[in-house]
Amino acid sequence: MLLLDRILEDRNQAMKDKDSAKLSTLRMLYADLKNKQIEKGDELSDDDVMATIKSSVKKLKDSITEFEKAGREDLTASASAEVVVLEEYLPEQMSDEQLRAIAQEVVEQTGASSKADFGKVMGPLMAKVAGRADGGRVKQVLETILA
């Protein structure tokens, strides 16, 4: 089953269940996906859908940070609930131990030895952990290893 089909089924189920929080989040996501499809001019692949979801999650997490700074607990809770719904469609995130092990392996494969080799390692490492680890976490682990 395509990811887009799963999202549509879940949206319809949320409508039947009268789950307004999930329904509004999935409607917003579907609108983003339709815009992406129009922009692309073709059907969306699962990778396109995944990229759109990741982008939405990133925006929401940035918003949560700003809401917390402003002391807006109501908006923080709402955005956090949206993140939880969207993360259901993303692959499970790697643990720090798994990420460190893969990073160490890529460092050894590329022969990197210092922070100057950071760029040489980051590309292949991001390709290996695609979708399962945030770029910020990857950068942090890689900096620790190369330090």
C-alpha cells in the first residue's frame, strides 16, 4: 500500500471516529501533498510523501520551540499533538548507539581522521541513515567521532 493511500484511509477513519485533532492534521498534510503533486506535475512517490511529512514535522518542531519561548502552552500542546500524528508515517528513528556505530563504520571506510574530513563523511553517512536519523543528530555524532 502506498503511503499516500494509507494517509487517506487514516483521514477517512479519523472522520468516522470524530477525532478532530488527527483529522485536521491529516487534512493539512493532504493539502500539502496536493500542492506538492501540482508543483511536481506528476503522481507522488512514497519518497516525495516522506519528504513532505519530514518537512512538516521540522516546521512544527521549530514552531514548538518558538511557542515555548513565548510561553504559549496551548499552542505547544497542539503542535506537539500534530507531530505525534505525522511521525506515525515516518520510519522509526535510530538509537544513538546505532547511529554512532554506523557513523564509525563510514568514518573508517572513508579514511577520515579530523574535522577537516567532515564533508567527505557526511554525504555517505546521510545516505546510509536516510529517514531514520535527523541531520542535526548525525552532525552531532559525527563531530564527536572526528574530534
